[in-house]
Amino acid sequence: MEIHITMEDLGIWPKVLGFLFIEYTLVLLAIIADLWSGVRKAKKIGEARTSYGFKRTVTKICKYYNALLAFTVVDFMQMICAWYLADTYGYRIPIIPVLTLIAAIGLGIIEIKSIYEKVEDKVRFDDVAILAGKIASNKTDPKEIARAVVDYLNNDKQKEENEKENTKGD
């Protein structure tokens, strides 16, 4: 007994899979654009590009695709339900992966925001995190805490002066 499956038998599913492929690909392109932007910003401020930053991008890709996969599973549940209603009762509900589309749009917006963030804000956030670590490690020694805060403030003033000098040359 031979089974012949035609495109008509598959119905809408090849289109749905193509739509999902495009969504997943566009999210990947947004991540690559953010990576490229981050490398350019790091080069601009003279920061070394290390494997740590690239590892963060790989981790981001894993997290984003785990979320997209979960939304796609839920979308397949609702699409199968919509297909069943259309086949059994004649109800015509569009069979599209709506939740995956919304999630992909949201991830794209996050990446666009990341691309347009000022590099100075990211550097300051990292500096504050380092200061918080120094304070936590010296929580029983008030002199060391005060020294860490003073060093941070002096370092911040020095960076501002360097930025002013760099903009005068432009």
C-alpha cells in the first residue's frame, strides 16, 4: 500500500512553517545587528573585545530561541485547534502563529533598543556594578568602602575630563 501526500493534503502547514522560519531568521538577524553594534561601540571607546562578550551573545541566542520555541509550541496548539474547528464545524479562524509573531516583534524591539543605547550608559552601569562588588567585599571595613567610593568618583571625574578633551578635538 503506497501513501501519496500532495501539497493539497498538507494544506496551510508549509506556509506556516515558512512563516516561522522567517520569524526565527529575523530575530537572529536582529541579534547579529546588536552584536555588530556592540563590537563597533567597544572599538570606539578602546575596550577590548573578549570572549566574554561573545559568550553573552550566544547565551542571549539560546534564551531567545528557548522562548520562541515555547511560544511556537503554544501556537501549534492553537493552530491545531483552529484547524480542527474549521475541518469539523466550518469555523474559519486564521491559522497563523500569532504568539510567536508577537514574541519575535518584542525581541526585535529589545535588540533595536540595545543598538541605540549610548555606550557611555553601558560603561557607567558596569562601573557601578564593580563599585557595588567592592563595597560588598569590604562591608565590615568602612575605610575600604570610603576608599572605593572616592576612587569611583575620582575615576568618573577623570573619564568626564577625557571625554571633554576628546570632543574638543572633533
